[in-house]
Amino acid sequence: MKQLEKKGIKLLTTGPSRFRLVTHYGISSEDIHTTLVRLGEIMGSRS
């Protein structure tokens, strides 16, 4: 998931194929949308 970190998205790996994302105060709906789009791009490239 280093690709996400390079884009400023931090996550916690909880297992070989699991991870955790959390939001905090100040995270907007747009931030969440951007994160989901970037995650989809990266996950799609692994198919």
C-alpha cells in the first residue's frame, strides 16, 4: 500500500490481505471520495 502513502493516504495493515482506514475531525466528504477513487485505481491495477 505504499502507492497510497505516496498519495498522502495512511492506513494500518492488520493482516496479509486486510487493512484499516479511519477518519478524523476535519476530513471532508471530498477527502473520502478521493481516497476511495485512489484505492479503486490501485486495487484495479492488481487484477
